[in-house]
Amino acid sequence: MRVITQHTLGGPEVLSVEDAPEPRPLPTEVLVRVRAIGLNPLEARLRAGEFPLLGRPPFVLGWDLSGVIEDASQTWRFRPGDEVFGMPLFPRAARAYAEFVAVPALHLVRKPASLSHVEASALPVVGLTAWQGLVDLGGVGEGTRVLVHGGGGGVGHVAIQIAKALGAHVVTTASGSKRKFVEDLGADEVIDYTAVDFAEAVRDIDVVLDTIGGDTVERSLHVLRPGGHLVTATSEEDTALIAAYEAAGMRFSGIAVDPDPVALRGLVDLVEQGRLRVHVQRTFPFEQVADAHRLLDDGHLQGKLVLTL
């Protein structure tokens, strides 16, 4: 089979398509023929060596995948031919940048007919991050005031829709060029962060969902109501920030997304109800992974990028 691997850390040019042995599933695992692979900014950072989650190269990136069960002899959960998607094994290597993967059956769910493989592959990492942040940690419900930072991005655009489906009033930050995009997703208020300081423009927020990091997390303290809750996917181990929030009577939670078939099925339910869609900005053939990573490196994406096989 073909895989996308790298033998050194660096820019997109270090990614190469090579031949590798087809993996063999262990007990409780399945072999999946991959049809589409969702790309995430984390993978660009790992490729460049910004932190050693996967150790030293060589390694194969990727977690978001959608495909077809090739071999289910080691589990009762699926049969050959079933269409599935998920985010297996995170944060351990799932090696999803490949034509075939062997992964735990429990980390996958059936792909609904209403989602293409491209759309399904784009959903797990961003969808699970948003779900776990808003539902599991944030407890968002009817009438909750939610601020989503970066509403035009991967996590942000899904988070807006989940929060609206839960009955929340949604405020989001986004550049002016993405205003219509986030409004069409259901955002009730849009703050153009290039022209307005969100910390001065909004108050009485119950839950802030942050995927931006930096001083955005610190300044978000000032928009929360007493007892409000900040959930961040970027600063979960910042003890000084945690102490500052607790001293102000606020809650601070860091989220490290993990595989969750229950939440994935919750996302599928929203998709089938017509209340959630994942936006794919662009697809690339498998062989053009370096071009896709150059776009990842540029940042300011609207939704997700996907590799197709």
C-alpha cells in the first residue's frame, strides 16, 4: 500500500508518498480502506517538529479518516463493506495518511448516507473537540450565552452549529471576510476581531470555547459572567491562567480531545437532522499532500482541508 511518511522534520516538502506493508488488524481491530483523510493544523505542527507527540521521524501523520471496512474478522462490531469514519487512537499514532489503516473498531462509527467520505473525514477532530468542550465540559443548553473564538475555522464553525442546536445564544469572533459564513451557520452576533476588541464588545458570557490561545485566553476572563466557564484546547496546562480564573470565581477547563463513539453518534444525529454540516474549503489528491500542508501552514482556513484517495 501507499503511505505518506517523513524521515525528517521540516516544511511540507519533507512529506513523501512511499510503499509500505499493509497493516494487519489485532483482536478488536478492523482494517479500513481509506477513502478520505481530514487534515488538521496539529499535523502541520508535528511535521515541523514544534512538539514531539509522535517522537522522532520516521512517522506517519493523521487521525481523521473515512473509508470502508476491508477486514472485520477480529471484531463483531462491523462487517466488510461497512462505511465508517472516526478519529482512532488519538493522541497515539493512527497513521491515517495511508491507503489502509488497522484501528480499534470501538473508535469508529458508521458513516451516514447523508455524509460523503470527504465530509465525514473532515468532521471527527473538530466535531469531537467542539462537542466535548460545549456538551461534556461546558454543559451548554437552552439560553446559554456562548462565545466561540475563531468561528470561521475548523473547530469554530462546527462549535457554532452545535451550540445553536443546544439552544444557545452564540457570539463568535471572526474576520470581516468570514462574517456571512458564520452568520449562515447560525451565529447570533459576530465580532470582527481585526477591528474590534472582543473583550470590550461582549459581556455576560456563560461559556467561552477557545481554540486560538495566546492572550485571547487571558482576556476572555473579562467577558464571562460570575461563575462563567472558559474551555480551551490550547492552554490546558497553564497553571497561572488556571489560578487567575479560579481567583476571579470562574471555571477554567483544558480539553485534549479523545476518541468518543458516543459523541460521534451525537454529531451524526445532528447531521441527519440537518442541524450540522462540515465545511470543506478544498480537497487534494493523496499525492498532493505537500500542497495541502502549505495551505495548512498559511492558516486562516475556512473549515477543513481533505485528502482524497
